[in-house]
Amino acid sequence: MNKDNKKYGVLLVNLGTPDAPTATGVKQFLSQFLHDHRVVDMTRWLWCPILHGVILPIRSPKVAKLYQSVWMEDGSPLMVYSKRQQKALTDILQVPVELGMTYGNPSTQSGLERLKQQGCDKVLVLPLYPQYSGTTTAAVFDRIAKDLKSISFIPELRFINHYYDHPDYISALAETAKTVWAEKGEPDYLLCSYHGIPKRYADNGDPYPDHCNGTTELLAKMLEMPREKMSMSYQSIFGREEWLKPYTEGTIKSLAENGVKRLDVMCPAFSVDCLETLEEIAEQCKEVFIEAGGVEFNLIPCLNDSQAHITMMENLVKQHVQGWK
């Protein structure tokens, strides 16, 4: 804190999660998420009837059951791990760190308000998306801009839009994989599965696939993993249009059919374990692998609140707040 009692604070932002693993809770969350033009850019008059008349009524109960299968004692895995990250980063930085979600609770607006109440006139926004995408990182920027529209005095802002190639991030990923391998041995093959986006978005300039490729290349070098034993794919495909390829499920099936017996999968685009890693990868994709002839399937955990991840976040924050007191 400097002499005029002003200081900087950090707003950690992730996608969000339902408040409860119920059809109602999931419907509320998906409604807000899928209304975002950054996520689905269809004309509203065409998209909204489909969303409210077909997608939400059908998907909400199904997705709620999936959430129930991974729900933790203290809530959604994404929320539990995000709160642990917030606490750990607060302890190590000794400055206010608040949590905000692009969709759902706690909102980014409430996070900004809590920082203001703690005397922060400077705010570093850290979206927890290592690889930039308009569907995620830019959506955070939009949300922050909207939150500030009704505020008379806007704090000085800095915004981190990616860290896909940060040495500490790559090192943390490698350390997580090596920890698993120290216990279980190295796999026949390592697959990096990233959340997908429509191919059209990338064709229109979204650098996300380049960032994903960059992370994978750097990780392969740090792990000294031959590229014939490691590749990347895209998961969580939604809708009928073409998304970035190759698709994770098809890749996993093909690997098993081609003789890979032990497959490890890690999800570098996710800063915390969530439905997409704990259920889609660890359950659904494991089943695909085994049914196609695979023998052993392991999900390498996300970075979560590991010490290496918190150290990376600490160094990233310190890098971006230089000149602030």
C-alpha cells in the first residue's frame, strides 16, 4: 500500500459454473453463457428461439446429471479450485485478489466492487485462459467493460490476454505430467486436448489454434517427448458446423485402434478441473478408448491450485504490475 492508501488488486476470471447441479441451475447458467454473442454469433432472432425452445429444455436436465457425477462437497470443481487459487494467490502476493466469473456467480462486477471496497484504484484482470480466444478472453473484456459503464470513477486497468507460452506455465504443465509418470510410468502416447471453437472463428482471425499449437510444441520440448508419441486435439464440440480439428474423441478412438495401449490425456486450456475434464475426458473418452481396444487411460490433472501453478500466477502478476505500487 502506498502513501495515499491506494493499491492495486487482482481480479481472477474464469468461465463460471452453475450454482447447483440441478436442471434449473444449469438452465440459468447455460442461458447466460449461450446468449453471449462471443460464444454463439448467430443472428439473435434465429438463435434465441432455438436456444430457449430446443437446446435449454433438452440439454439442461442431461447436463445437470453430468454435473452431479463430478460435484464436490464444497460445490462445483471449477468453483472449488478457483477459490483455492484465489486464497493461495492472496497469501503469496499480500494484495487483494478477488474472483469473478464471466457467467454466473460470483460475477466480475461483484469482484470489481470488492476490490474497490479494499481501496484498489488499480486492477489487473487475469482471465484464466492460457490461450487467447475471442470466445473466452475477449468475452471477459466485454463483461468488464459492461460492468464499468455505470461506475463514475473507473480504476486504472491492465488486462492479461494470454500466457500460452509463459515459461512458468509450460514448466507447471510438465511438472504435473512428470508427477503422474513418477507414480504410474510414462504412457505409450500423450494427447493434449484443448477446448474447441468453430473453425470459422479461427478463419476470421482468432489466434487460438496458433496458441494451442505453441503450447503443445513447447511442452513437447520440455518433456523431451518425441512428437510421434504426442499430439493435440479439440474437445467439447457443439452444434453441426465444423470446429477445429482433429476432434478429441475421434483421435482417442483412432489411437486405440492403432495399437496404443496406455494413453494419458492432459487439458492445457483449462486452468482447473471441471466438467469438461472430469466427466467428458476422464469418463466419456476413457470409455471410448477402452471400447476401441485400449487398456489403460489416465487424465493428467489440470494445474488447479498446485504450487507450480500459483508460482506461475504470482510471477505473471508481478510482470504485469511493474510500475504500480
